[in-house]
Amino acid sequence: MKIESQIEKISSFQHLELLAHQVVEGFISGMHKSPFHGFSAEFAEHKVYNAGESTKHIDWKLFAKTERLYVKRFEEETNLRCHIIIDNSSSMHYPKLKENQNFFENKIGFSVLASAVLMNLLKKQRDAVGLSVFSDSYEYYAPEKGSDRHHRMILNALEGLLEKSATTKSTDTITFLHQIAEKIHRRSMIIVFTDMFQSGNEKALFDALQHLKHNKHKVVLFHVVDNKTELNFDFDNAPRKFIDIETGEEVAVFADNVKEEYEKQVEMYFKKLALTCSQNRIKYIPVSVNESFEKIVLTYLVEKQNFG
């Protein structure tokens, strides 16, 4: 079920929808070769038949192949409402991409492509999707809908995030998570992509995340980082100037002098985030821009199955 080779094959393409489709198809193809039961290629267009349902729409051809009863889905069916939230602050535009790098190798590009991948799955399953984008302002909002036109509109908004330059924008996560929570009225799965670089009151931040759970919403938090430099602090020991890309603050250090303490503090922070999310029944998933999208897809599929 590895997606890395699939990404390598299609990295030359820049069309977001095509790229997302290829990632999903690569994942589904891998599922056929894996022992991970419960999902298959048929999940896209069928649902399992439940006793008591009408037999009118059973796919008998699929039954002949699988010896399991599946019912065909129809376009008007919407089984899930999903709202995707993307942090577009300046820190999400790290690391700065070199000329030969793919757009999804920094945090905002990774989050955009991951969102497009989830949208592809939602579209296949006739589910509704909405989008919110925030930084130091509430930049974009689209409610949850399932039409092709709506998907196209959101994909255009996502593509726009890749085209914008990384101007110095701080993060007002707390304010805008509260505002987004107030907009989502019908029970939904809420998926957040952020690097959690929010200074200030941690309790207020988790109060805002908890607010997203009102009306029995399910919240999945993808904590997006660059493992190589942000987690492992992998720099040589030449003198370096580190710049806070949200505030512009600068500090000059030798990496080796602070590496051990830095990694210790980051590990503690990640553990605290994981624990606090667990206590608040928020699904916490750290993901790195150096990884494939398999963790994103699997988390979504498992959480959808548990979303009753």
C-alpha cells in the first residue's frame, strides 16, 4: 500500500485534481494486494447491503465476483458531511521550495494535496465537502455540498493557495476556529491541517478545538511538520541565522549547540498535544511533508467507518 512510487511517477504533473486522483487510485490498487480487509475498490461506488433493505439495487454482478451483497450508490445520496480547515499562516509555507522540488514538499502544499485527495474520496462516495482557510484573517469559507460545481470551486480555491506568495502572516487560530465552529450546524467530520505554531494560551487553543466538536462533530487534527528540520533539527554546525517567518524575529546560533535541547522540547510538545487531544477526544495525527499520503487516506477511511 505504498504511495511513494506513485507520487514519483506523477510528480511532473501540476494539475491538482489529476494528482489527487492518481494518489487515490494508487492507494486503492495497493489495497487489493494487502490483508487490510473492510475496504476495497468497490467502496467508491457501492455500500454493503444491510438486512431489511430493498433488494432492488443489489449489484448481482459484483455478488457473483465477491459473494458479498453490495448496493449501488446514487448521486443524490450523501452519507457524510466533511469540513476541511487549512491553516495558511506564513509558517505553513515552510520549507521554502527549491526550483526542482514538488509543491507538496512544504507544509501548505502537502496540506493542499492531502485535502484534494480527501475530496476525491468524498466525491467518489457522494459525500458533501466544505472548506475553511485562515491565517491572520478568515480567508475563505465554503459550506458542505456535494455537487461537481462545488468541488470545482473548492479545488480552484486550493490551487489559489499554491499560487500566493508567503507574505508575513501570523496565526490567529483561536479566533477563527471559534468562528468556523459557529458556521457548521449539521453533524460533520471536521479535518484540520495546521502546524500548531500558535503562541499564547494553550488552554484557549484547545477550548477552540473543543468548540469544533459541538453538535457531535468528529474532529481529526493533522499536525503537519517537516520532520527533517522541525522535529530532528537536521542542520550542519555552520553558524546560521534562524528567522521566525511569522514575526520576522531573528536569532543566530550554531545548530549543534541547541540541537539536544531543541529536540527534547519538541518531543515534549508533541506528547503534550497528543495527550490533550486524546483527553478531548480529538483524533491527533502528526504527519510530515517527507511522508506519503497513505496515513491521511487510512485515517480518513477508518474514522469514517467509526462515524456513526
